Amino acid sequence: MNGAGDPASLAATATALQRVARDLVDAADSLDSRPAPGAPRRSPANRRLLAELADVCRAAAAVTRTGGDELNRAAYSQARLGHQSAALADEAAAAGLVTGPTGYAMRPGIVGVADPADSATRSAHLAGVRDRAAQLEQHMVREREQLIARLSAAAADAEALAGGLR
């Protein structure tokens, strides 16, 4: 596809990140819970420490969830773009075009000599297919760049969170 991974792998990684985020929220909720009746009381220092740890768990969950959401969004987008690209390839093949090292081209051989209108139609169709292929490729590149930017921002948030723990 576009070098950013296949949709299934992105979705699987997104699911794993979302699971980790849920586990972190569960851990935070557990840290915030009151001791069972009859259990020893927590000292104010312990309560503060547990509250801070719960806050860190929630912040880490938010960053992790963001990463998972971005990967999930990228997986769906990549799958959609892959289907559009395959549909374009099918359309081109049905129109008698071939895919070569430089993209779409006319099938080699003698065609259109007897019917200049047919040759013009094929040339116009080829130009349209090439334009749409270029648009798809540009869209894939933009999507990848945007994903990298959003994941970089999430990584910066994670680094800031980690820096605050030191």
C-alpha cells in the first residue's frame, strides 16, 4: 500500500493499544477505590501517592487511547484507499489498459488505427485513469504524513508524561 503497514496490522495494533488503555483506567479506578470495611486506614501520604498514581494511569490511558484511535482511523482509511485503488485497476483492465513500471498505459500492439474516435476515447480514458491514480497516490501520501504527525504528537505527550514522573 503506502509503506505505513497493512490495514489488518494497524487495526490489530490499535485494538491492543485500546485494551492497554482500558487496563490503565481499570488500574486507576482500583487505586482510587476505598479500602474494604475493616481494612486499615490509609495514611494521608499514602492516599496522596495513590491519587497521583491513579492520575498518571489515567493520563497514560488517554495517550495510549489516542494512539489506538489514530491507528484504527488509519487502518480504515488505508483499507478504503486500497479498495479504491483495486477498483481503479479493475476499471483500467476492463478498458484495455495495462499497468507498467510507470503506471497505466495502452496495451501494446496496434489498436485504433481504423477508428480514430476509438483511439481518442481510449487516450482520454487513459488520461482519466492516470489522473485518478495520481490523486489516490497523493491522498495516500497525505494520509501517511498526517498519521505520522498525529502519532508524533501523541509520542510527545507520552514523553512529557514520562518526564513528569522523573
